[in-house]
Amino acid sequence: MPLLAPEQFLGFLGAALLITLSPGPDNLMVLAIGAARGRNKGMAFGLGCALGCLSHTLLAALGVSAVIAASPAAFIALKVAGGLYLVRMGWQALRSRGAARVNAAGQSAESAWRLFGRGLLANAINPKVVMFFLAFLPQFVVTVRGDAPWQIAQLGVIFTLQAAILFGALGYFAGSVGHWLNRHEHAGLWLDRLAGTIFIGLGLKLIVSR
């Protein structure tokens, strides 16, 4: 089973890091919980959110495997559909006002383990994340290297690991990062613009590639 090529790994990691850092429900919740309830609980929730990605990795790998088994043409159709989805996400990000503010949630008696489970479940059953993984991961599959499902599995694990590291860091430094985001209202705007441009670029590349 082939390992990812270095350029394949680095290209995917760069895109994954930017997407994870772009203001969204998951990382803003990590910041809010970490700021209000302490860094341990913020890190626990963030780790749960990150590990929830493994279920989507499995679904994406099995789904692509089934499509490839059906026909190569169906795999091309999946890539085109995924490309259109990424372009749509990019357009929405470009139109966003970037209002990324961290509102500290109230104190809660929830344990770190309970917050870990809440983050895990919230991410694992989110249909939008399923769609994102089905659209995003095949973009970085190099067909000539063979075994696309195995490549997708590796990509999904890489995404999960970098998300766990970044979400853990967000939870740990939640107070400082949250205050900085609230003081710099345009930071979220420019992160959205950058992520949107990358989404559209990846989507168009996916549509025209064969």
C-alpha cells in the first residue's frame, strides 16, 4: 500500500491547516469553552471534535472505494460534484463578513470527559462535515499511485492529527486567542477570504482534472 508522496502530504497539510484555523463553529466553541471553563475543558472539547473526523474518513474511504468499484466514470463524477461543492463553500467564505467573535460561555459542571464526548458526537454526526470530507479528500488523491481508498485514509488521519494539535492549542491558549480575535474584528474576515480563495482554487482544479 503506497504512502503519500512528500509533495502530496505537504500540499494537503497546508490546506488542512488553513481550513482548521479559519473561524468556524468548532474552533470558536473550543475558544469559548476554554476561555470560560478552563484550558483542560477547552482542550477536551477540541480533541473530541478532532477525533470525530475519523468517522468521516472511514465513510469517505468506503464511499470512494465503492464508486471506483462501480466505474471510473462514476469516480470522475464524484470528483466534479466535490469540486462544485468546494467552489460553493469558497464563494460563501468570500461573501462572509468575518464576524468571528468569541463569547465566553457560562460556567458549567460538565466534566472534561463529558465535553470530550460532546465534541466527538457533534462532529461525528454532522452531515456538513461528511459532505466536506467527501469533497475535500479526493482532491488530493493521485490516481496513478493506486489504492485511492488507502490514500484517503491517510489524508483523513493527517487531517485529524493536525486538527487535534490545533484545537488543543486553541483550548490551551483560549483566553489570549479569544481576546485577540475580539480586538481584531477583521482577522476573521481575512482568514475567510484566504480560505475561500483556496476552496475555489481546489474546487476548480478538481473539476478540470481527470
